[in-house]
Amino acid sequence: MEEILKELIDNITSQIANKVLEKVSIANEIENTTLNISKKHTKFNELPDILTADILSEFLSLSKRRVYELMDINPEYGGIKCLRIGRNKRVLKTDLEEWMSSRTI
């Protein structure tokens, strides 16, 4: 009877360990996928023609709040020229390029 219980416990322990390893493997895959998704906009030529604050903040490594502040500043004083559609703001890729070139030393 004791041997049967030990075998049963060993079997259950092995199954639990395999499930835990499987879950850890899945969690690692999800984390790696998330990391790859978050680095979507890293090259200028890969940016879409119309940019949102999310895309700009990712590309410029700035917070969304700072991006919105730059959109609110007059372009003559260093702000990013943007299109306002209701409450939404968008930046043309060409305007971002001009803004970036005006910031270059």
C-alpha cells in the first residue's frame, strides 16, 4: 500500500511540475511577444504617414503627455505642427521630419 501511495504522489508531483513548466513557458512567450509589439515604431521610414500621440511617444521616447504638450506649442516656438480633428490630434510624417530637422544641431 505504501509503495502505491509513493508512486501516486511521485506521479502527481511530476504532473504538477510539468504543468508549472508549461505555464512558465507560455508566460515567457507572451512576455517576448509583448516586448516585440511595443518596439513597433523604431525607424522613421517604417512610420505611417499620419501619426498619433501613441506612435510619436514611442518613436521619440517621450511620454504621451509631453507629445501632447509639443502639439499644443506653436510650431514657431518649437512645437510640432499637428492636425486637429475634433479633440483628436494627428501629425503628418512630413511635419515630424521638418520638426526633427529643425531640432538638429
